[in-house]
Amino acid sequence: MAEESRINGLAWFLAGLGVGALAGILYAPKSGKETRDDLANKTREGSEYLRKRGREVADQVGDLVDRGKEQMSDYVDRGREAVDRGRAQWQEFVERGKGLVGEQSSRVAAAVDAGRQAYKAGSSSTSSNITAGTTTETPSTGATAD
């Protein structure tokens, strides 16, 4: 609501400015030719001023765009570095995990082989005892009776 009143106020100000300029031109003590020359000169000066200011603004905007591109490039580079560091850490963790898994699988394989050998050794001694007609049992707890 406040913006509307400002815009209306600005519109009335510009309208009054235009009416005042027109009245000043009409009642000026100069001749028509002098007035037209003055108007043409002022128009040229105004358009030249606008061109100059337009170039300055374009240069400023160009500088801002260049600075924005540089900052964006810096941010992108930082992001890439962070991603590369994360990727390197991830690969390191994966390699460590592979090493641990390999180590554990070799331990498990060794335990399985030892179990097989123990089974074979136990089953061959049991079968030789059975063929001889005697069976021997070993106490599993090692406890003695009182």
C-alpha cells in the first residue's frame, strides 16, 4: 500500500515537472529558433549523458559478473577438492576392509583345514580302535571322582 502511494506521488511529481518545463519553454524570452536549438542541445547532452552512464553501468555489471564467475570457480574448485579427498578416504577404507576380510577369510580357511585334519585324525584312530575290538573314551571334562 505504501509503495502505491510512493509510485502515485512520483507520477504526479514527474507530471508537474513536465508541465513546468513546458510552461518555461513557452514563456521564455528567447526566440523560437533559439529555443529549438537549446532544446536540441539539451537533448543531445542528455542522450550523451545516458550513453556514458549506460557504458559505466555495463562496465560495472561486467566487473560484477567477472567477480561472480571467479568466486563460483573457487567454490567449484573447493567442492572438487572435497570430493577428491572424500573419494581417496573412501578408497582407503575399502582397501582396509578388503585387507581385513582377506585376513579373516585366511584365518577361517586355516581353522577349517585344521578342523578337517583333526576330524580325519580322530576318525582314523577311532576306526583303528574299532577294528582292533577295543574302544577307548577320553574324559572330556578331566574331572576326577571323589
